Amino acid sequence: MAQDDCLFCQIVAGEAPATIVDSDEATVAFMDINPATRGHTLVVPRAHYADLAEIPDDELATCVQAARRLAERAVERLEADGVNLLNAQGRAAWQTVFHFHFHVIPRYEGDPLRLPWTPGPGDPDEIAGAAARLRDE
Ligand code: AMP
Ligand code: ZN
């Protein structure tokens, strides 16, 4: 199931270097080499799925559990004040490695990390229109 040219498959297989911090039967977690904050890790399934659209529900659930484990450790052991879980699906969403992964980003009061939008009031009609499209039929 590994994809030869996939960096994260190579990390899972032990063929590319990584600082692994956690693993179980279905997932591996390792340090991000370009950390957004101290303790930034990535959780990946051992099997190769390109993105959120491809990963099966049960594997996704296992990745969520692994991500929560890492989030708990960030709070307990790194004294993080909070944690952001992030997934990028597709180039437009800044996905650069096409092997599904969760970013587990510890947050610290006053840290300089800013998500790239400034929350402000939305247009009520636009919100309602998007909601109508997102609701189950
Ligand atoms: P994304 O943009 O969501 O696809 O995230 C890919 C992440 O992988 C980025 O945050 C990179 O810093 C990280 N990354 C790329 N190569 C490596 C590597 N060899 N070891 C650890 N993290 C990596
Ligand atoms: Zn892969």
C-alpha cells in the first residue's frame, strides 16, 4: 500500500529520517521539520491515502485518536495552553505532502502564530446560502 515516491510512506517504512514520537498499529506520529510552534507534530496513517477525501472512516478515526493523544501530551508535558488540529486537503488549502496527515500544533498564550484570516462579521445571506448547500438534503 506504500507509494514509492511518497515521503511520508518512506518515513513510516523507516527509509527516510524522522523524529518519531508515537506509533500504533495504524499510525505514526513524528516532529514537523518546520514547526509552527514548539512541539508541532504530524500524525499519519501507516497506509497511503492522499488526503481527507481518500482516507477510510475507520483509519481517520484512528488518526483522530492518535492526534488527541499527542494533544494531551502537549498540554501535560510541554505545558501548552491549547492545541490546534489542522488538516489540509488539496493545494488550494496548502496541502504540500499528499499522504494524509493531521498537524497537531501546541499553542501557548501569547504565541506569535496567527491563522491566516482575521475573523470578522460575515454577510448573513452568504452564510445562510452556504448553510443551505452544506445541509444534508
Ligand atoms: P501540508 O502542507 O499540510 O501538506 O504539511 C506538510 C508538512 O510536512 C509541513 O508542515 C512540512 O514542514 C512537513 N514536512 C515536510 N517534510 C518533512 C519531513 N521530512 N519530516 C517532517 N516533516 C516534514
Ligand atoms: Zn504515502
